[in-house]
Amino acid sequence: MASILRAVSGSSSSSINTSSPTNDIGKRLAKWALVVGVPTAVCVAAYLVYRQQQDQAKKSATRRSPLPTPLTSLTATTMTSSSTKTASSTKTASSTKTASPTKTASLKKTASPKKTASSTKAGGDTVSTFENRIKNPLTLAIEFKNEGNMKYRENKFNEAIEDYTKAIDTCPVESTEELSQFYQNRAAAWESLKKHNKVIEDCSRAIELNPKYIKCIQRRARAAEKIANFELALEDYSTVCFLDSYQPAYIMAADKILTDLARRYIEKLPPSTAELSKDNVHTSLNEFDDDPIFSSIFINEVRTTQPDSPLARAYQAYDESRFTDIPSLCTQELDLSISSPYKLQALLLRGSFYLLMGNYKEAVADFDNVINNPNVTEKMKIIGELKRANTKIHQRDIEGAMYEYDQCIKTHPNACAPYVHRGMLKTLLENYSEAHDDFIAALNISPTDLRARYQKLINDAKIGNKENKPDRIEQALGSFEEYYDTCKQDIYYALALTSCYLDNDRKDKAIEYLNRFVKEIPDNPTLLALKANCLMSTDPSNNNESEKLFTQALELDPSNETVLTMFAIFKCNRNQFEEAASLYERAIHCSRGEEKIMQYAALLYAIRAQGRAIKRLNLNFPGGFPQANGSLPSWMGGMV
């Protein structure tokens, strides 16, 4: 739920340090982080490194020529600045030694149409050739460029290309900045002729000479997009975002390309044959308290009374972690020639695993059949309604989910669980006051309900954070700790408490409790991954230990999407982008549901593109590590 809603409602503001000098930058980058899937902290880090390098470059610059002005729409300003630059350059000063002041003045005016016409009248080609021979090659190249500019403004693009080609051929190879501008100008003319391959070719040459030529990179991105070279286009838009403060136009362009790439990727993707993560299955099902189909009493009854039935074999598959076999076994139970006495239980069990496998329409159909059956018990109906609402959240139908919770509360006003689940959703949507009311209502119905207590304390801490009331935060955290002795082996409690500390930037306490929980609940991959994340965020020198923990977690549960995606973020922070991309590919093959696969595919392409962009710009992420709560799994409800 949390990871899906993060894309719907945005990142939690509580994880942003408002006193940090980077906070304004972080806010500007937040949208980009959501679009490409890379955490805001990562984007901020890369941006700051680039700005720092730019400042240092300005202080120590020894280049002979200033950074060229890219050709976007050719104007007289471009011509004037180029002519002035030529007249004031060192090479022009050198020419003045061999030419009279009058001659120098005529060089300054070379670009004007009137002067060009008069030269032709006076001496024709002979005079022009003689003048060309005595001119500095760079000066002559700039004149060719200016003539091309005039042709460009007159929409004589082929003639402009000829002049730009002369400028390129004449320009000394050591004048890299001017040469890059000539290639950029010729690319602009090719773009007007819709010769997109030629645009890419010339822009690539310009970028080789000047890797931070923003307008040229942007032009190549447009051309690449036109010919469906989406990966190059995404790489270029990523580069422009790093260089130009993540302008909305670039973000929107990148978003469109990511969507196209992800869709094309999943269209070619074969159906997943990977088994579901054991850890994710157990913790997802644990979200629903008192689920009758997982009651030990009911399971024993099935095994005793119907030991050879498909439903009994389904529970055997559950014990053996063969989760993908369960829906077909439930279907066999429903198709028995003699009507099964456990039809409703088989429907609810099949729907539960359809939900985990991402078959949302099938899951909703099974939940509907359970809910609308006149013989259904109230407990089973409540669970069916809550799971149907949860399915809506996975489908990103937040309004539909809220409606389901509202209806469930109206139908079962004395049930605790519907208030808890609705409160969790409201917490995620940052409606903290309404969430508080729901948790109070739940506790009035069932004062000892631990899930309601956990969620109320999480919500209280968020209210304290939002209202800048440290005392309320500390009170919530202190109350949370009081349950440790009773709940220390409850994975839901462990993740809730740890996440609450992380959400309030208390990594020291989070690590303290993670160390305790790892001893109490050994071999839990999510706890190991969360500990690895916390260690790295506390001190980058812990990266070797963190990597060992991630590796250990995946050895325990190779299909664990949460661990795979957290490990991928860890790899990004170490500039190991290809390894990060490989981890996202593994997550894709372990995942179910089109929405989730689309999200992972977009992250895969985003990481590859940004990795190439950062390599091109010679950037490195500093030691900052994204907040651990940025990668928490979907089953954690309101814990983020």
C-alpha cells in the first residue's frame, strides 16, 4: 500500500529536513524523483555535486574562449556577440599587427549583408579569395557561421548547412568551443529539414567537444525521440535535468519516454514463473487480523475431515511456500462434482492469492462472491470487504478504496478492523486528524487491539512532526517502546516501531531496535535489509557490512521485491548503476501485476539513463543515502 500510494500522494514531507540548506533544492527535485523513480535524496546529491564542480571550474578557468551561446532561434544578438567576440579575441589582435586600422574595422563588419555585397562589386571572387587567405582561420570560420545564420533566418536551410559546413571545415581543431557551436548550428538547420539522424550525428559531435552544452543535448533528445530512440532521448533529458535544475519541461518529456519504454518492455515480457516471496506473503496476510481462512482451528478441520481434498492440498502448498499453486487448487475445490462445504473459504483464499499475484480483477470477483453470499458469516464478510478495498489501493483507485472502507464501517459499526484500515489510508494521505479519530473509534470498540494502538502512535508522531511539537513525537515513541517485551517477536510491530523512528530521523534508535529484533526474529530478510539501509545512512563507511546484509537477505528470500529494490538504491549510491538495474530486472521477474511491473520497468530505464548521464558529466554521489522509508513494501499500510 505504502509504495503504491507514494506515487499517488507524493513523498512524505516528514522525511525532509527543513533546516537543511538543500531543502529548497530538494523540493524542486521532488517531482523528478517521483517521475523517474530515483529517490529525491539521490537527485539532490547529484545536483549539488555538479553545482560545486561548476563553481570550482569558474574559479580556475583558463580557457581562451568563453562558453558558446547555443543556437536556439537565430537572432541578430547571436551575430553581434559572435562578431564582437571575434574582434576582441587574441587572434584578431594578432591580425591587427599586419593590417591597417581601416582593414581591422572592415573585419568587424564582415557579417553585415551590405558589406558582403560591396566586396563582391568591388573585386568579385578575386578580392574575396585574397581576403580569405590573409584572415585567421577561426575568424573566417566565424564569418561562415554568421553567413549561415543569415540563411537560416531566411529559411534557406540547405544553404545555411553549406555555410556551417565551411565553418566546421575551416575552424582549427583546438577551438573546441567554437567548433561545437558550428556543429550545433548545423544540427538546428538539419532539424528544420526534419533530418533527425543528421541532427543526432551533429549534436553528438558537438557534445563530444562540450559535454555540458545544454541546448545541444536537448536538441539531440528531441531528435532521438522523433526516431523512437527512446533510451538515448531519456539519457539526454536526464543529463539536461542534472545541468538545468530539473525544469518541468524536461521532467514531462522524461516522464512520457519512461512510460513508453516501460510499456514496450512489459509487452515483450513473458509471464512470470518466479515464486512469490515467502516473507512478503506472510507479512501481507498478517495485515488482516483474525482472517478465518488462516485460523489454525479451521485449517486443522479441513485436514481432518477432507484430507485428500484440493483445499487441503492448497494449505499444504502454503506450508511448502508453493504459493502460485494455491489458486488452481482452490479452483479444483470449487469445481468438485459434489458441492464443497468450504466453497466460501476456497473463494476467499483464492482471492487473497490473486491479490498477491497481481490478478486484481479476479481477486475482486472472488471477494464480491464472498461478500454477496447470503450464508457468509460477518467475520468473513468483513475480511472480504477489507481485502476488496486493499485491491482498489493496488489498482490506484484511492477514492474507490475509501468508499469501500466507509461502506464497511456503515455495515459493521461495531467492528474494530474497518476503522483501523481506513485510518491507515488517511495517515498515508496525510489526513492525520481524521486518521486520529478512526484510531480512537477502533480503540473504543476494542481497547486492547494492538494494531489500532500501533497505528495511533504512528499517526500521533506524524501529527507532532507536522505541528512541530517534539514533545508529542517523544511521547508517541516512548509509548511505542512500552510494547516491546510483549510484541518483540511480532514482525508487524518490529517494522512499525523501526519505521516510526526512521520517519522522525532517529536512525540511532532505529538501529538499536533493529539489532534487537534481528535476534528475536532471526533470518527475516526485510529486517536485514532495513538494518543494512540504516547502517549505510548513518555512516557510509558501513557499506561493506550493508552489502553483506543485503546479500544475506536475498539468500534467504531471492524473490523478495522489497530487498531487491532497497539493494538497488544502495547500488545507485555507490555509482554501480548497471548492478542496480540488474536488481530491478530481478524485481520485475519476481513481481506480479501490471502497475507494479510498469513501475519497476520505469525505474530500470531511469537508473540506466541517469547512470550514463552521471558518467558523462563525471559526477559522483556523496555519501548521503536515501531515507529507508522510501523503499518500504506495499503491505506495510500506514507505517510510512
